[in-house]
Amino acid sequence: MRTEDGLTICVPSSLVREAEDDREATRKLGYVARAAAVFRADRLVVFPDREGDGRRGGEYVRTVLGYAATPPELRKDLWGQRDELRYVGVLPPLRVPWRTGSTPNGEESKTQGLVTEVGPEGRVRVNSPLREHPISLLVPSGMEVEQGERVTIRVSSREPVRARIAGKPEEGFQVVAADLSEALAGDGLAVATSRHGESLSVSRLGDLVSDAREAGGYTVAFGAPERGLPEMLGLSPDRIRAAVADGRSVEPDPGFDLWLNTIPAQASEVVRTEEALFATLGSLTLTE
């Protein structure tokens, strides 16, 4: 499911736990979506942090991020009216070169749909601009889809509706919900970001870029403000620092290849998640 040198970003459901109101929460999620777009992420995984969730939990975070990741002309059709989307006017534009509409020869049109339900016998229900209500479509052989993902739909007739799933959009990123362990089980060098991890240096960065290329890219996980990955995973900072100093794995092993401090000269007591995203990905996506 991942492309070569792909990027999966993992953020917790408690991401906006400290936001003063829904407007500020939406704005914060907009910066996260911007980072995913700027650094060409394939997937943005929202993993559960149930103990840290506040009033705005995983459903809120997935909805706003999923809306931001959808081409602007399709947002109303795919997402409709939801309380979580009240302040989406503050979202910054992603400026991703979306491609929807008619094919060059005009024989078929192309649009996108949002998977709302994965059913039996290889069928899914999809929100789309074709009908007011979700339509049932067959998933092509060899293709896997998850609830919340966008799919590309080829339309041969709108009245009556004749359409098929042609694949996944090549542009932008997908927003899905998954346990962190599930996200880490895929391809890519699995990196946990934490101030207690190994300090990123110029010399170390070259090795990481090489390792990531061999692994097929990165899967990078971030914590939430005032609740980092160690606390979410029940790991003491001292244990992480000791393991890093000795060059051994952190136990119990959550599934990461390494714990990395990408802002080793941090002067502020707290680095916001959206700040950590840009600082981390700006370094890890450098080329040799």
C-alpha cells in the first residue's frame, strides 16, 4: 500500500486536547494537514490516546483532517454538514494539484468518493457527488480500502449511475484511524519523536536517510502537547534515555526502530505537535 520512499505520519487522537475552542482546534489541525501536504505524506494515521482525549477526540480529529485532505470542490458533497466542521473556514489551503473531472477523451468522467463503510463480499459504501446518499461499489481485486479513505471513481453514466472504483487518488494524502501498533507494522523506518530520544545530528542524518530508503520510507509518530509518546505508551523517560545511551531497544518494545529528538537545542519547555512536524519532516526528507 506504500509507495517507494513513502511517508506515513501518526498523530494521537488527543492532538487538540489543549485547544481553547473549536476554532483554535481546527486551525491547529490545519497546520498538521499543511505539513502532510508539504512533505508529500501518503497517509495520516490518527491513533487512539483514550486516556488523553478531551472533548474533541479521535472522531473530531479525523473528520477535520479528512475534510482538509479532500479536494475543495468535493468537500460539500463528501462531508455534508457536521458539527466538527463548523470552523473549517480557518483551514489554510493545501494547494495540492488535485485532478478530478473528465478524462482527456471525454468518454468517462472521474471524481472521488469517501469510504463510509466497508461491507462484506468486497463491497464498500461511498459518499460521492453522484448521489445524495452513499452508493455501494465493488472494490477491485487486489485493492484494500479502509473506512475514511478517499477512492477514485470512474463514471460511465450519471443517469442511471454506472460507476466503478478505479483506485486511490495519486495526489494528496489519506486520513485513516488505526492503532499505533498497526501503523508501525507497515513498511518504512519507524521513528518515535521525543525529547528523550537520540539527538539528531548532521552525521546521523545521513545514515537515517539511507536506512529509510532501504526500508521504503518513514513512519513517524508524534505525541500531543503535555502528553508525549512515552506517557501514552506507559514508558518512563529514564528508560528511553538509558536505552538510547546503550544503543539498545526500548523495552517493552512498542515497535519503533528508533527514538529520535529532532529538536536537540529545544529552548521552550513545550514544542507543539504542529511545530514538531515541520521541524522533524524538514530534516528527515532531505536528500543525500
